[in-house]
Amino acid sequence: MKIYNKYISAIMLVVAVATFSACNKKLDVTPGKDIVPDQIKTADDVRGVLMGAYTNLQNSSSLGERLILIPDLLAGNGELSFRGTFFNYGQYDSKTQDATSDIAEEIWRRSYFTINNINLAINKINLVPEDERPAILAEAKFIRGMIYFYLVNLYGKPYSAGNITTNLAVPLVTDAITDIADLPKGYQGRATVDAVYKQVVADLQDAATNLPEDNGSEGRANKYAAYAFLSRVYLAEAKYTEAVAMADSIIQSGAYTLNNAYDKAFNSVINTSEDIFAIQQTAQSNAGTSNNGLQTFYAGRGFSGRGDITVDLTVVPGFESGDARRTFTYLDRGINVGSGTYTTKWQRQYKVIPVVRYAEILLTRAEANLRAGTAVGAPPLEDVNGIRARSNASQLAAVTADQVADERVRELLFEGDKLWTFKRLKRNIGNKSYDDNKLVLPVPQREIDASQGKLTGQQNPGY
């Protein structure tokens, strides 16, 4: 059985099986072109579908680029500038994207490709030996919960804006689409912000309970990756006691440490000591090197990038001149840039993309402790000064929760975090309010047109 695109609407191009399986070549199919769910007949097939979801995460419309880059362009306030020739990326830098944005469409489609991979694996879990099922299910739910967390924040108003039971986010699809008869399951209206957050928490809690501490591969999620994303969710929900607990569980495990120098956290061929979850890339398997991928846009021509995004860290509040994070730049040129300053974070091709670093977890514990009025694990000042010491920044004598958030922005610049930090704390971005319509992506017009009326009238305000 094969299902071809002519039978599948835009919204349900989620119908994809694994694009990669080291042990099962019959699952080597191209997402969006065909699907062979009736060939998922063994435990190895299910494992292959799960590995296909990891391959999807590597895609440029997922964590290989856009789930990190687009939030940073939207959050930009002088620290980065898109100076390339691609009009569609320039729109996000200027916050002028519209409902026909191909970037919003591709993020949506790739995310639902990945979600359907996961739903297929869950649907076929009985093929897996009983003793393996909890861990396989947990790993699948980690990926689904993580992707829905990005989606709810990209396409819905922030949790901090309130009205979570009426503000709309994205369709909540938890059933596998396996053939034409299943397509109606995918034609859904947008679920509320509250409903999506509840699904995210349920998936990540299941993952945290059943994932092993070591999953045997650097590219696969473990228990601490689930704790890390739960800490992000709880921060967004202003559940600071819960955020502290998740962060402290990672820290107390001793499984991760800060690298001894800031530059050691980036451009690595393998996970470093502070990578809790990261996207693996090689010369044979990467997010793209010509017109897509973080390195493609952020790196100058001297490192085979396009050199489209220049940076200016002198405008970032609180950056000291001797701070290694401020000086982590170099001079180069771009396709459309004669000379510019570039971040060194994404300088080299085919390197690991950190998604959650240990430094973030220390800052989460510090900020959440201060906002909750607790001191779980360590005094917040100790956590913050440890990170500052690593970057040769001066030691603080005291620290507030807002100052920890400022430190977070400096530490995690160009890693996709600033937009979410500003939104949860209700901070303006330039002249735009934290809940401005243009800081939310449009529901792709193609999806609305193809939704058989389910998304009609559900476009985000401002589009």
C-alpha cells in the first residue's frame, strides 16, 4: 500500500514513515512522497520509525535550523541582522511575515511529519518486546512533547498572556495516520494553548519516568533531556517550584558539567560534557550546506557559509568587554555582505547543534529558586557566578531573578532562547509588546485552504 501526495492535503503531509533505519532498508522512504505503514511488521520496523523521527529533527525546518533561527530573528533587537538575499528570512528579521510565508508552512509540515512518525511508532508498540515498550514509548513521547512545545510557542500566544483556555495554538494530533481512511483524524481545528501544554507535560512526564539515564547514543533522548524540557515548560507556566525540581535533578545527577571554556561548547564533532540534548550532524547527514542550516546562514564565506547574519554584541545590555561570550566573534564576509562580524557559535560545518546545554539548567535553577523564594540545591548566586567565571566575567555580589534572566540572554544568544525568555517575562522586543501579533507565526494559508473547513476562521490576528 502506498499513499501519494495527490491524495493528501497540505495539512496532512504528516503522513510519513522513517527516512532512515540502519537495520531496515525497506523503511528508507522520502517524507511526503510515500508511506508504507503496512510494512511495519517487526520490532526493528518500529525502532526504524523512531529513528526516522530523529532524522526529521535534523531537518532545516526543525532543530537543524528554523526552530532555533526563526525565534532568534523575531527576538532580534540589534544583536543580529539578516543581510542576505532571501526575502522570506528578511521578513522575520523585520517582523513583516505574512500568511503565505513558506517558512511558517515548512516548519508546520516538518513538525507534523515528525509527530506522525511518533504516532506510528506508538500505534505499533505491541510489536516491540514487552520489556522494551516503556522505554520506546517514553522516547517517542519525548520527541512528540518537545515538538508540540515548539509549535504551541511559535503559533500560539504565550502562556504568560493568559486566556490559555481560549487562545488557539495548533491542531493536536495524537492518532497515527496510516492510510486514506485515517485522513479525517488529521483534519482538526486548532487546540487551545492550555490543551497543547497539557499534552506536552503529559508526554514529557511519561518520558522522564521511563527513559533511562543513559540511552546508549549521544543523539538520543534520555531521562535528563526530558527533565530539561520540563524545566522549560514549567518556566513558561511560571511554575517555579517544579522548574527548580527538574533542573536540580539534572545537576544533582552529576551527569553533566560545564566545559572549562565557553568556546568548547560549540563546533564539536561529538556531544560535549554540557550537551543534555543535541542534534548530531556529519558530512553525510546534516541540515544543509547550500541554502539551509544554522551554519549556512551564520557562518561567513571563509567557513563556507552564506554569511547572511551579522552580529553586534556591543548592543547587548550588561556584556562586559572582557566577557568571552561577547568576544566570541570573528570578521568575515557574506554573499551580500562586504565585511561583517559573525558569531563563532555556528562557525563550522557538520558539527553538533546543542539544543539544551548544562549552562541553561544552572540558570534555570537560579532564576526559578529566586522567583519561588527557595534555595534548592545551591544559592542562586553560586550558579550564576559559576557561569560568569567560565566566561571571564566579573563575579556578582548579589543577584535578582531578572538579572539571572539577563544572564540567560547573554549566555544563550543565537541558540533560540531569547524570544521565549522575553515572552514569559512579558518583556518588550524593541517597540513590540511581548504578545505582539507579529511575534507569532501565521497559520499557513495553505493549511487553512486544505483543512476542509476545520481551520477556517482560525488564522492568527494580524494575518
